[in-house]
Amino acid sequence: MKAHYSLPQDLTNLTLISFLDMSRWMAAAIVFISHLRNPLFLGYGDVLAQDKNILVQGWYFVTGWFPEGVIVFFVLSGLLVGGSGVAKVQSKAFTLKNYSIDRFSRLYVALVPALILCIILDKIGINFFAEIGYWDHTHPMIAQKIASEPFEEKLSFITAMSNLMMLQYFFVETLGSNGPLWTISSEFWFYFIFGVFTLFSSKNNTVRNIALVISAITLYLLGIKFLILLGYWLLGLFAGIISKRISLSPLFSSIIFLLTLVLSRFFLSDESSLLLVIVKNYLVALSFAVLIVSMRGRNITFFEKTHAFNKFFADFSYSLYLIHFPLMLFFLALISSFGSFPGIATGYSPTSIEGLGLYGLVIFLVYISSYAFSLLTERKTYQVKVKIRNVWEKF
């Protein structure tokens, strides 16, 4: 007889918690080191044939997984937010007030300082390091790999306020150099639409009708690209509400997931075909959701022993994601201003010792900065949440 599981029960299992933490920090790391490769190193097509050894090929291959890293984030969010939300609705423990406070504080406690930091770093870069060409897109690596309008043209007050209101990607550009912020607005609207959907469980017809109107208007305004992203999130939600563990072992599920990642790079990497990209992303999301479900009720020594390590890096993965792009550009521009690293201005070969040294240095600096940033912001989420609830209770 197969055991039955619930997400609240799952989230007391050390193996699963450690696995989810590891997935969070690794996905954030892949996104970051992939983004850092773009301004610092030549595109793969420009690398000399003699430099394309097995290590270089492997590095470009792995750092091409940043879109898949974002998909992993969406599935994890669907599991932890959507799946947990459904469990609370079913147990009559869900309140829209607490849900809204939880989601608002989780996003905004770190987002507001991140927006301010992005403006400061980009403004310093524009005014003191303009010659490097990062912010006006005259830098050859930026011009070749980033298709948006110049970063310096995306620092207006209106853009900043629109990003604060989570309108980026769907209605406006992301703020300055911080292109990764598009996923944060997606998360906000996932949370919003889920909160509205919970109203359909109300016995009040008026409440259900209001929920129907709000959800219809929201989905119409956000459009098809939001619905596509919402599908990835919902796969995570479904992984959380399935009451039975699938018969696949974690090892076999891991192999399926890794094969999907590899196939997505070899055979499904044609970015000119939107349908192919969507199929690829859904296969990645589905295989990762299956892997999560296969981990339920397991006791795996590796994950139990690495729990503290995974938790440490996962605890500031959101901060890393929020600020890594403007930070890495700023550090590269600052280092370049010393005048002894001319390769920063043109792009390094992946076999350049100097380029790889700078790569490692900037990774270290961004990680340290993100950790410090998290101590001042992300780690304060619970305290802010409590204060908001206390203020709410007074009204």
C-alpha cells in the first residue's frame, strides 16, 4: 500500500528541505555565473577553434542553462507558495490577509533596497566609468549579447516606479541594468492570481463573482506570455498537492532531469522558435517537478549531511538574484578603471588566465556583497512581517 503525503508533512523532512535549498542556491548560482560570462568573455562563436577544449565547451554548455535556472525557480515557488497555500485552504487555515502580508514582505523587503542599489550603482557607472560602454551598450560584449535598449535609458523615475509596482516585463522595461527583475514581477502576479483564486472557495456568490472578474481582467491584461509562465509555476503547485509519491526513485528522476537539461541544450536550443522554447521549458519544469515528488518521504544521507551548507547559501539566494547584475557590471567597471586589465574592454578568451582570475574575483565580490545585503534586507523579512500584522490589527 502506497503511503500518502502532504506538503506540510514533506516540509518537515530534512532530505527534502535540503534538496529544495540546494536547488534554490544552485539555480541562482547558474543564473549569476552565466550572466557574468556575457560581458567578460567572448561569445562561443568568436572563440578560436584551438581554444575550444573539453573544459571550455563544458563551461559554455553549463553556463547556457540560465533560462533553465529561472524555470527551476518558478517550479520551486509554485511548490512552496502555491502548494502550501492549497494545503492551508484545504485545512481551513488559509486567510487572504496573512497570505498577502507574507507574500508582500517576502518580495518587497529586499526588492526596494535592490532597486535603490541598482540606481546608485548604474548612476555611478554612467558618471565615472562611462568609457567602458556597459551602460550605453557600446561595449562589444554587451552590444552583441543584450538586445534591450541601453541601460542608461532605463533609469527614469517612471521606470523605477513601474518596477516597484511590478509592471516590468509585461508593460515596461526592467530598471537600468537589472534585467533579471523581469522574473520578480512574474512572481508577484503568480502570487496575486493565486490569492484571487482562493476566493473561489468562498460560499458567498458575490465574492466568487468578484474573484472571477478580477482574475479575468488580470489574465487578459498580462496576456499569453504570463499564462505560459504561470504554467511552470502550476507544475510546482501540482507537485505539492499530489498525495502519493511516484514510484520512480530519486536517482532515476535525477537522471531524467539531467538528461532533459542536456537535451534542451543539444536539440531544443533554437531560440528563434517560440514553440520550441516553450516545449523545452515545460519539459524542464515537468522533469524537475517529478524529481521533487520522487524525493517525498526519503531519507538520503547526502542531503541530510549537507543541510546546513545548502541552507546557508539558499538563505541569500534571493538577494543574489536581485542584485547580481548591476553589482557585477559595477565591479568590472571599477577594476577596469585601474587600467591594467584591457581585456575587460573587449572580452577575454575563455582560456585567458587573467580573464578567469577576474571571473573568480567578481564571483567572490558579488557573493560577499549579496550576503551582506541579505543580512540587512532578506533576513529582516520575519520582523517586517510581524510589524505589518501588528499595524493591520490596529485598523
